[in-house]
Amino acid sequence: MSYGASSTYGAPPRAAPREARQGSGRDHFTGVVRDFQARREQWGNGGEEEIWHFRIERHDASGNALKLIPVEMRGLSFSGSVSNGDEVQLHGRWRDGTLRADELTNLTTHARVRAKAYRSLRVLAIVLAVLIGLFVIGMFVSVGISACTNTGGPPPGWPTEP
């Protein structure tokens, strides 16, 4: 079975090689945005995340409507924009019946829309925290071993006072 979307420019619907199945990895879709909603969600530590929800309306090569695809995009912010009625091309992974996408191409405006998650900074912060934690644990272990092996006097071979 194929899928596609009727173009906002009046071109015939495009066909793609297969109908994606939920849970089949990264799936690609082209369609028209419907029911776009944006909201911000607060985290417990004072941060917040922007969440976009919308559905992709698609048609097969004959122009028959196919099942709507629910889409969710999450990020600290987004570069680019999308609105109801825009034709988009996106790919993502299925999670709980919703296609999770990090980026899409807005075919109406010819813009690339991406979620900015600053993942590399989070990974760097986690790596640094782990290294600092290992250093602190190493210091405690070193002090503990020194305290257990201390004989109370100077080390062997230490010069004595006259």
C-alpha cells in the first residue's frame, strides 16, 4: 500500500513505497498538518519544554484519505515554524501510538524545522558529573586505605632526629 499527500499547490498526490507500521523503527511520512497545538510543560527543577502536537493528513495515489498520523515534537525550543494546512515531510519513531519527530521539512515554506534539545550539553554535564563523582569516591577510598594502614610513626627509612 502507498501513501502520500495532496500538495497545497494543486499537484497530484505523491506516492511512497509503503505504508509504515507502528513500531517499525524510523518511518517517513508526507502530509498536511491538521489540529496543530503548541504548549509548554514545566519541569520540577524550574526548566520547561515546548511540545507540539498535530496530525498528518495523508492520501493514497488515488486521492483516498488514509489514517491520520498523530505527531509529537518536543524540545527546549524550535527553529522554524509550522501551521495548520502546511505540507510537511517528516520521519520519527513510534512511541505509545504517536510518531515522535525531532525535525521536519515544511514543504509549503521550504523551511527545515528542528527541535532544539541541547542534548550534547546534557551529555557533557552527565559525563562531568560522573567523573567528579568517581574522583570524590576515589579520594574517600584513598583516605580510608591510608587510615587503615597507618602505623602511627614515620615511614620506613625516614631520617630520625638527632
